[in-house]
Amino acid sequence: MSEHDETVISALRHAPDFENAVAADCKITRLGGLTNLVHLVETGAQKVIVRIPGEGTEEYIDRATEIANAKAAYRAGVSAEVLWADAKTGVMISEAIQNIETMTPDLFSTRLGSPARAGMALAKLHNSGEVFEFRFELFAMIDDYLKILSTKDVNLPDGYHEIVKAADPVKAALAANPASLAPCHCDPLCENFLDDGDKMWIVDWEYSGMNDPLWDVGDLSVEAGMDTAQDMALMEAYFCGAPTAAEHGRVVIYKAMCDLLWTLWGLIQHADDNPAEDFWAYATGRFDRCKALMNDPSFAGHVAAVKAG
């Protein structure tokens, strides 16, 4: 058994009913994850997820908040049950949801009905009445990430500050018609959606908080690379009908803003030498997509629709 497997089993022993777990009785499978070490552990008929945080993540993730929000998401009926978690180390043991496909952009385009199921899952979360810890403040987070980057040896993509300045009308439009806050995932990567064909589940609450709920809708559309038809299926399921011009505009605005924010997140990963992928390419790719959307002739109309309400 490797030293890494022993770390997983040692963590698992903290969970109820797993105090006497031994590696010889467990099958350990490494799953995906950009910043954390995530494992499916099978012990006979039982299956659990053991998540061990990546190095450096404590710099920008509050694990106590994550744990509280993960438990609230379970109560909302959209996420797995947390069996044990440690706010100090960030290790989390949770139930493994059965018979699911971990979503990808390709699966969102080929798995029939999946955009609509994702829209229904997000609506269920947002309308649950649960209150998450932490307030997701988009423009404050941009400033915070810039401060983190100022301490690291990394350059911003050319034109980044100009695009941030060009987002001022977006900020004004959102301020003119502030949304009612809701419990939000805030980082809806495709891989955080698990589909059993009837219901979409959502996992990984590291960046979760109270937020404008349409952030989640716009961000998921970007992450999944949804086309116009998929976008409409997502929104119609979410809104239980066609979106208004202001609702559609808010989704489009957040498609641009999520790329603006996650550009900086990617640069932090790049500066920290995270080996999970080429984070410079990730960051610059997101920035280029943000610029393209904000320079699209239709973007100003969406901003105007949001401002008008």
C-alpha cells in the first residue's frame, strides 16, 4: 500500500462506522479535482468520498464555511451527506451518490435533458430557504485575488485592467437592480454536477455563499460551453418558463464576469505551480472568452435590460 493510500484510510477512520477501516478491505480510486485529492473508497457494500485539500488552498478557502454550506446543501436536497469533516485540516468524508455520471461539457451536449436537470437542481437550491455562510461579492473577490497575485511572481494577461474598467457599466447595472440573495454554489464546474438520469446532484462547496442566484446559471453555461438551445433549456427549466429580458441579460452578464474572476483564480494556481493542468492557458483562455463576449454588439443591450429591470 502506498503512503498516499494510508493517508486516505487514516482520514476515513474518522467517519462514523469506519473507525476500524483497513486498506486491505478497501478499494481506493482517485477521482478528478483541480486543487484537491478526491478519492472514492469502497468497503464492501459501502462507498464514500474522501477529499483531502491541496496544498495552499487554505490561503483562499475557509473550510469551516465550506463544511457548513455543504451540510446546508444536503438539507436542501441537492448534495451528498457530509459524514465527517475537519475545519482545521479541510479533510471531508461524504456519502458517495450512486449510479451517477460525473458531468463534462461533452456530456451536457449529449446527455438528453441534462441542461434542464441542472437548471432544476439550481432552482431547488436557490429556492430552498437555506442560508449559507459567506457573502460572495464578485467585485470584492476580484480585488482580493489581485491582492494575492501582487505577492506572487506572475503577470496578468495584457489588457486585464482595461477589461475590469470596462466592467464598470456592468457593476452599475447590477447595483441599480440588486437581486435577492440566495444560497449559491458559485463555482459550477461541469464536474461538480452528478447526473443519475432523473436528477442532477451538485457537490463541492468550497466557494459557496449567498449570491445573486443567476451567477450560478451564467457560470454553468460558460463551464459547459452551452449553445443557444442548451442555454434556453437551462433557463426555461430554472425559471419554469421563458426568461424575461432582464433575467436573460443577467445570465449573460455573469457569463462574462465569471470568466473575469476565474482568470485571476487560474493565475493564482499558475503562480502556486499547481500541476493539475496548464493554468496559464486556462487563465488566458478564459480572459480571451470574456473579452469576446463583452465586445459582442449584443452585450450592451443585455446590460441595459438588467439596468432597466
